Amino acid sequence: MESPRKAAADVGGYHEATTPYDPLAKKEEDIVGGEDDSAIKASDFLAITQGLEYPQVTVKSLVVGTIIGSFLSVLGMYYGLKVGVVPSLNVLAGVGGFMLTNWLLKIKLFHGYFSVQENVVIQTCAVACYSLASQGGFASGVLALTQNVYEDVGEKKGNNASDVVDVTWTKAFGWCISIALFGFFISFPLRRKMIIESRLLFPSGTATAVMIQTLHSSKDAVEYQWNILFKSGIVSYCWSIFVYCFEGLGSFPIFGLEPAKYGWTCDWAPGTFAIAVMLPFRVMSSIFVGCVISFAIMTPYLAAYKGNGDWFTSTKVDGLKAYYTFTAVAVICVDALYSIVKVVIMLYKAWRDSRNAPSAAIDDKDDVKSVDVQRQAFLDKLFDATHVPATIWVSGLVLFAAVSVVVISLIFPSVEWWKVLVCCLLIPVFAIGIIQGVGMTDWNISSAVGKLIIFI
């Protein structure tokens, strides 16, 4: 297998001998009295490029990525069903993959060098697994079509027995294939445009990359992560056993029995506490305000009117529950539309500024800037070395669009084939704006776009 370093050297007449790889490694060792900015950049570059002569996609990386991905899929489904919010588990995938791989190497189950690139493959594989599980609708849309949900809601307008779909293992596999691989081929024509030409930052991805790089370059960071993971895991496990052993503690009336009638109970689940730690404060504060409005204001107010009129007798979607459901849906849809408009405006301003901005001149006398340019050129060559011909990704798009149309029409008989085809045609259009928005603002509006496509 040709190494990425050699492949990079073959792109565009690039010669490896002209890169600052080896000289900077020596320069870093010669620095005394603390690292300056150039030394830090040299260390970062060394961590990224070290191990390029080894294969990236290995049995070791795929096995560990599948194990971590399966674990994260369970977490994503659990939080999606219990809380309705799936936190970003990218960092957990990177740290978990690093620690599990080192442990497997320690017990001699796997052998060989463990590079940064392998860790990235593990993290990517794990994130792809849990993203498919959490975003595939198994905790939302697909779940709403099951027999249990139909029986719970009852025979009502919009909830018909003909719409019930029992998703078997075979149907679930076909559904995952139809929605996963189509988007995979969309990424190929956008890779160079977004990363090399536009230089989009992708803040969350960059943070994850820095974390993986730190784990491979700092022994102290690894020991610290192991220590925190071990202590937190022991405390969480012991607390979960304690809550399980005492019946009623999982629905403790923290504010008294009267507020408990309106849902003010605490389950003391450590996993829910962990979500609050991982999510940004602005997100958790919004969730808290919504909780107060729903269960401290709306629930007691509507309970006082229960029984006054036919449509107040039920606590389900056709009755009192409608106030919560459709109020939330309206707010979500308006916020989704606002998010899309805001991102479009930001992208337009960025495009306009990039056209009007003068090109930056490179000072050849500045050795540091020259070295930075050489480093970036080397990394760009590595990126271009994995170029995929247009015939391959276009064929993949056409093939899996056809697979999506056929499979989804068979799994959901009430969905007409042309509607699936229209969605396949709309997805690449929306994907460009979504990827640009994530790269510039770290704001993923894919769920917002999905909600609006329902109305389209």
C-alpha cells in the first residue's frame, strides 16, 4: 500500500525533500527555555505527519472504531429516547478510541504502530455509527410509525392503521443503507472546495483534531485522561447501583408532592447530568426556560380547565397534549427558518468580503511565514493525494439514489417513489449550505432543514 507521504510527493511535482519536516523536528529539540510560537507549530506539524508511512485503514482501527461506534450508538439512542437531545460525542469517540487501542496493544491483542491517522479513522468510524443510529429516526420518526405508538395514540385523524410499519432487522438494515451512503458520495465534490479553497475552520472538528493530536504527543495528557475517566466511571457506576437498589429514588419529588403531580421529579441519572456538562450553557439555559414554562406554568394552568369541553378531556395529542406539542413544533419551525436565513446571509457576506478583500502578499524574507506556507502546502498535497475521480462519485450518487427510491418505497408503501426522488434531488442543494454553515459557524442546521422539507 502506497504511503500518504509518497502519494503527496507525486501530486503536482511536489518533492518531499523541500518540506520543513525533518529540519523543524531538529529545530524544536534545540529550543531551550520554553517553546515559542514557531516551536509549538513545529510540534503540531510533527504530530500530524508522524506515522504517515504506516497504513491508516487497518483491521485494528476498524475493529476499535466499530466497538466504540456501537457503544456510542447505544448512548445516542438512550439519550434520544429519554431526553430528546443527543450531545456531541466526537471527543468521546476520539478519547475512547485512543484508550481502547492502547489497552488492546498492551494486552498483545493487536500489534504495530498506532498513529494519529489511525486514531482519526477510529474516531470517524465511531461518529458515523452513532450518527446513523441517532439521526436515522429510530428515536423519532421511525419510532412514531410503530404499532405501539399507534395503539397508544388511538385511531384518530392522521394516525391510521395503514401507516403502521413494524421495522424488522431487514427493514432497518435497508433503511440505513438507503440514507447513509447517498450522503457519503455528496462529500467528494465538496471536499477541496470547502477545506482547501475556502479554508473553512470547522470548529468542532478542529477541536477534536487538536485533542487527538495532544493525546499522541503528550504523555501527561494521556495519564490525566485515564485518571479522570477511571474516577468518573467508578463514581457513575456506584451511583447508578445505589439508585437502582432504592425503589422510588428514580422519581424523587425534589420540590414536594404537589409539584410532583406536574412532573417535577428527579431521576438522579448520572448520564443526564453528563449531558448538562457537555452541552453549552446557552443550550441548557434554553432547555431550562422551556421546562419552567411547560411544567410550572402551562401544566397547572391547563389542569385547571381539564373536563371543560370535549377537547379538554384527553391528555394526549388530541387534547391537552396538543398545547405542548404544537406550540413546540411552531417554535422549532420558526427557529429553523430563522437559522437557515441567518446562515444564508452570513455565507453571502463572507462570499462578498472574500471577493473584495485584497490578496495577501507573502514576504519571502520572513522565514517563519515561509515555513508555515511550506507546511500548509505539504498538508494540502496530502489532502489532494486522496482525490476521487468524478466518474466514481457521480456513479455512486446515481446508484444509491436509485437504491433509496426503491428501498424506501418498499419499506414505507404509503410513500410514493417520486417523493423520494425529489428529496434526493434537493439534498445536494441543501448540503452545500449546511456544510458551509458548519464550517464557518459550527452551527449545524441539518435538522432545521429536515423539518422544513417535511412541509415541502
